[in-house]
Amino acid sequence: MIYPTFSQWNMTNKRIFLRADLNVPLSDGKISNDFRLISTLPTIDFILNHHGSIVLATHIGEPKNSVPELSTKILIPWFEQRGYSIIFIKDIGTISHLKVVPKQILLIENLRFFPGEKNGDPFFAKQLANTAHYYINDAFGVVHRNDCSVTLLPYEFPENRRSIGLLMEKELRALNVLKENPPRPFIAILGGKKIKDKIPLIHSLLKKVDALLLCPALCFSFLKSLSKPVGQSLVDDSMLTMCKKIILEAESSQIACLFPVDYQVAHNTIDGPLSIVPATKFPDNVIGISIGTETVALFTEEINHAKTIFLNCAMGFADRPETRESTKKIISAMAASSAKTVIAGGDSVDIALSTQNYQLINHLSTGGGAALAYLSDTLLPGLAAFEEE
Ligand code: 3PG
Ligand code: MG
């Protein structure tokens, strides 16, 4: 376990670079869910209460260059409404010339607007490092990424001037419960779109779980690898060999791989009319969106027998609420169960928060891919700088 060390720092009149994951869901340019912002406040408040000033940095979305709608400026009103003193800094180079104002937040632009963030550019790391005396990584959601601000930047600070944040600590602590002797059976309910990221992680997860419940869109690459019909559903052809390997390994280790028995599908395009089809009669012209009622019943039974449940599975679209219903039912079944429960990922948590009894879920994690990577014992590049030699 890695612990924060920043409580030993003298933060008065110092600038602290805080890498956060404030990649909030947006709708019509507005923050539709502030869970990631709220989750980062303990670290922010600690620094400000100790008279430090924060250089606040995050990514939003997956832009390849500057996209005005994804500017971090959209976060400013949220902080102002809560009484924080926050200013937007366009040019990172100017920060080192500014006087340190205690209790002030300097918000820099979306890190992914700078090519250096994804290119592993050492000069970008130095430019970011020049803004602050200390570095804190509280961005659990990107701890599995090789982004410059996560992997290179901490090394620009001496060991006694870099630390993880309070959210990172909370996440690792909660996930450790699932990592170390989880009550069994342990089931993982997995779905969503970041297929390339997740499939290799599922391979490592086989060592941990007793059953995998595979859902849209993720399940279609597995089904295609078994030559089953998937219509026009999202498939990553580069992952089929890996999918096959996972299914065979699961079989030989007696880990159940459960697939939906019926699907909610959209006809012709993702905006097309919806219907439920059995898995055995998957039409050519439809796109699998979510699971059908029979699968909800089947998976609820699995949930009722499980003692540990991990879910990263946001099915459907925010702007078509009828496509979110099955995910909500699965999450409600998890909340009603007596198992240890974790729901992970921005979109999965977004759906969880719209259910009645989400408070009964043991842990809502701000990172989906990150939680999956941590659970499956995959190397987390974002933690390397904080691990003891
Ligand atoms: C997320 O939304 O899962 C995190 O913010 C990470 O974003 P990414 O998958 O675009 O790196
Ligand atoms: Mg996300």
C-alpha cells in the first residue's frame, strides 16, 4: 500500500501541482455529474487550509489537440459557486513569474491540448514542474495511463516533494479489499466501449475472479471470436485472438464466462428504434446496446449468489434514458445484495448515482480502466514514482 506523505510538507506560500482527474461527463457544455470534482475536494481543501496555492491540472475527454468545448474553463463556475478563489491560466510559462497567493487555485488548460502530454515529452514535464514546489497525484482514473503528467512529471520533484493524494489513497484502500482474499464467489460484470484497454486487463483478472459476466459492447468482440452473430455491434477485430485466449483459459480454469441471453438492440443506426432480441436470433442489421430482461434476471441471480462484485459496465446512452434501464437494474441488484460491491468508472458511477439505493454500494470508484488494472495486478505507471524501492 502507498500512503500520502504531504501532511509533512510546509505548504505555506508554496505552489503544489495537483494532477486530478476532473474528466467530468458533459451534456450541452454543462457538467452533468460532479462526482469526480467532489471526490477531489479533500485534497484540495487540505492544501488550501494549509495556506498553499494549487496548480490544478486535469484532462477532459480524449482530444488530440485544442477543442474549445473541452477547455478546463468549464470547471471554473463550479469552484466559484463553492467559494473557491480560482483563476484560469492560459500560458503555463507565466506561472513561475506570479506571486504565490495562499489559498488560490491556478487552473491550467486541458493537459491533452498539449501534444507533450501523450508523447511523453520530457520538456513538457519540465515546463509543468517549473510551476510548483511540490507534486501530488490524485488522478486515480489515469493511473494506468502513460501520460506525461502522471508518469514523467513526478520524477521532476525530489522524493520528499511528491506524494499521492487523499482520493488516490481512498481508492487503493477500497480496492485492496477486493484484491486481498475477497469473499467468494467473486464476480466481475464488465461492459462498455474502451475495448482495447480492457480486454488485456480481463486476461489478468482471470487469476482473481470466479465468474465474468460479459456485457455490451465489450461482449461482442468475444462473441465474434467464437463466430457468433453480432450484427453491426461494436467489435475490435484486433482483439479477437486475445478474446479467444481468455475464453479458453477461463474454461480450463473453471471460471464461468457468462454472456447475455437477450439484448436490447437499435435498428440500423445507434439512434434507430429499439427492441429486444434473443442472443440466438441476433439480426444482421442491428447494433447491440444493452442487455434484455431475461439477462437482467439471469445476472441478478448470479449477483444474489456472489460475495464480492465488481462492475465496470455502463451500457446505453445518457441521452436515451430507456437504454440505461438494464444497467440501473443490475446496479440496484448489487446494492440490494449483501456482497462487497464496487462500481468503477465515470459512466458506470454516473448511472449508479441515478439509482435509488446507490448509497448501499460499498465503493464508487472514480476510475474504470484504472480500477480494473489495479485489481488485475497490472503495472500502474502512475504509482511507480511513489513505490518504495
Ligand atoms: C476515464 O474517464 O476513464 C478517465 O478520466 C480516464 O480517461 P481516459 O480513458 O481517456 O484516459
Ligand atoms: Mg470515462
